[in-house]
Amino acid sequence: MLQGKKIVLGITGSIAAYKSCLIIRQLIKKGAEVQVVITPAGKEFITPITLSALTSKPVISEFFAQRDGTWHSHVDLGLWADAMLIAPATASTIGKMANGVADNMLITTYLSMKAPVFIAPAMDLDMYAHPSTQQNLKTLQSYGNHIIEPGTGFLASKLEGKGRMEEPENIVACLEQFFSQQGSMKGKKVLITAGPTYEKIDPVRFIGNYSSGKMGFALANECANRGAQVELVCGPVSALMQTKSPHIHRIDVESAQEMFEVCKELYPSMDSAILCAAVADFAPETTAKQKIKRTGDDMVIRLKPNPDIAASLGQMKQKGQTLVGFALETNDEESNAQAKLKKKNFDFIVLNSLKDEGAGFRTDTNKITIITAESKKEYPLKSKEEVAKDIVDELERL
Ligand code: CTP
């Protein structure tokens, strides 16, 4: 899996820097080529001589490195690499990465990186648990970077680790798993809907819901990582929700009607659609042109039904196309999900129950059951990134 892969290994100023020697040894044993980029603080913990002996390459550390004909610049490194791994990644480096503070060679390399980026944080528990660090990690993850943390499995998002760096063999296993799946969906086109929809009442008010869009974005990243071309149609999600994969084309919409128009247009040229958006079932019959004033009386808003995007695509579905839906239920979960599967002509439906803690809206985790016409498979509580892998695995199996 790692044979011939070119890995840029970023090392920062943490006591765990000594473990990067073990990472290098394992990567090289598995046939990878490793180029180390080290921060000035990193050099306080491990010497470039050791690292260059292990990698058989000069270590890059200076911001304005002397050009030696082979390693020109951070831009070249960004193009050369098949993956970038930052291990150990300190709170400082994570903060600089999240905010684009390009004051050393490692950060400039990160900002120029075209390949997927893996980050293995290493710091003490208090620094790790600080909201600044947590926010920076979330920001980096929402940009499609992979956070590798102990105890939470591959590409975790459940930010409850202890700050200790994941063990070298697990870090290397993450890279191997990533490369083993890369390209498995090459040539496939996938439509993904994500987030809530807003239905306007007047110029300043709307009917919406608590969907964050995280599940849909995780699905988009997962499909893109596997080489698919993704059309990500998203309702109003937070400005933090960003993607950087060249395989993801994002289309922002606001209302269910707008989402419907875009999806109808796109679906005929797609191989699959995953309908993850929490689409409002109703919209105000009329939208007031001016802000509605308080009159002292009761206020009544009459609602009209929105188009059912899933059911429409289900009707349009051709042989060879697949359609995946979600169901968020509070009661009679399985029978409701089964009914939706049939009614909307889904190939499978991903069921979330609001009875399960950590599942559904506004969480970083999810607990799902995948239901097809013939089968039912329950999964444990996982990060949304890991849940996305399970869903895309199921899609690929079809
Ligand atoms: N969906 C959709 N368009 C809608 C409503 C829902 O595409 N107008 C999709 C969702 O993205 C999801 C699936 O349909 O994949 C199920 O959504 P849900 O709201 O649970 O289903 P409804 O048909 O609205 O059923 P309910 O009566 O439970 O609200």
C-alpha cells in the first residue's frame, strides 16, 4: 500500500518527536519515500542528522532554504507528496495551520499541499482540552484534513483523546488504510445533499432546523478521498464548514425548492445520490416583503408542502443508479425507515434514532443502522467521519 508513496513528514517541537524516528523506519520499511520538514522548535527535540540518516535525504527546516537543485520550495513539496503527515503536531503548529500563520517552512508546505494531510496531535491534556485547540482541530478537520488521535480510531473526530500522540504503528496503519481505499470510486459521480434548509417568513425570519451539515460534509470528503467527483448541494451551514478537495464541487442553496431544482438537474448524470440534508417539509405559503410587525394579536403562518427531493429522485432513478436516504426518527424507528425506503425508492436508508445519545443533529458523532429491503446492520457510536466510511463502504458494495 505504501510502496513508492511519497510522504512529507512534518515534525514539530514536542517530546514525542523521538517517535517520528519510528514512524520513518516503518514507512521506509513499507517502501515509502520520506521527506522531513522540521520546525525550529522540532530541532530542539531531535537532530536533523538522525532524521536525514533515516530518510537518506537532507532535512528541510529553513524558511529560505538554499536551493540545491532537488528540493526547491514548499510549492514543489506540495506537488511532490502523495500525503503529508504532521507527527507530532503541537498546539502551536495546529493553531498556525488553522489560521494560515505561515512563519516557518512546515506551515508554508502545509498551505501549498495538494495531497491529503494527516495530523497527529501531541500535547499535555490541558492544552489539548482548551477550547482554542479544540476549535483549531475542528477547523482543520472541516477543511478535509485527517486528525489521528489515540483511542478514537482511524480519522477520528471525537475530540476526547488525551492529547498524547497516537502510537507510530497506528499512525502508519491510518496511512495504509487511506491509500488502500484511494481511487476505489474513481470515475464515479456522487450527488450529496447536506445541512438544513431555510424557508423564509419575511426578510429577516425563517423556518429552519438544527442540522449542521457535518454528516453530509464528512460523506463528501470520504467519497472525494476515494476518487469520486462530488456535487455537494448544501443548505445554509456555518461558515466553518469548508471543503478543499478539488473533487468536491459545492453548490449553496437556501430553501428546499432551490435544493430540489439543483438536484433534479444534476441527478440524471450521477451514479449515486446520498440525501443527507434535513429538508424542511413545509414552507410559508407566502413570504412577506417587509418585516412582519407585532400587532398584539396572535400570529398565524400558513404552510404549504415542499417538494420531496428524495421521492422525486427515486422516481427518476434509472438502472445502474443508486439512491441513499437518511431517516431521523423518534419512535417506531425501523418500521418508519422501512416505509421510507420503499416510498422513496432508496437502495438503502441510514437510520438515526434521536433516542440514541450522541446521534443526530449538532453532534460530532453518530450512531446509525443501515437498512436495505433485505437486511439490517447496526453500528456502534462513532465519529461522523468514521460513520461516513461505513456508509460509503455500503454504497461501494452495491
Ligand atoms: N428528504 C428530501 N426532501 C424532502 C424531505 C426529505 O429529500 N422534502 C429526504 C431527506 O434528505 C432524507 C429522507 O428524505 O434522506 C427522509 O427525510 P425525512 O424528513 O425523515 O422524511 P419525510 O418523508 O419528510 O418523513 P417524515 O414524515 O418523517 O418527516
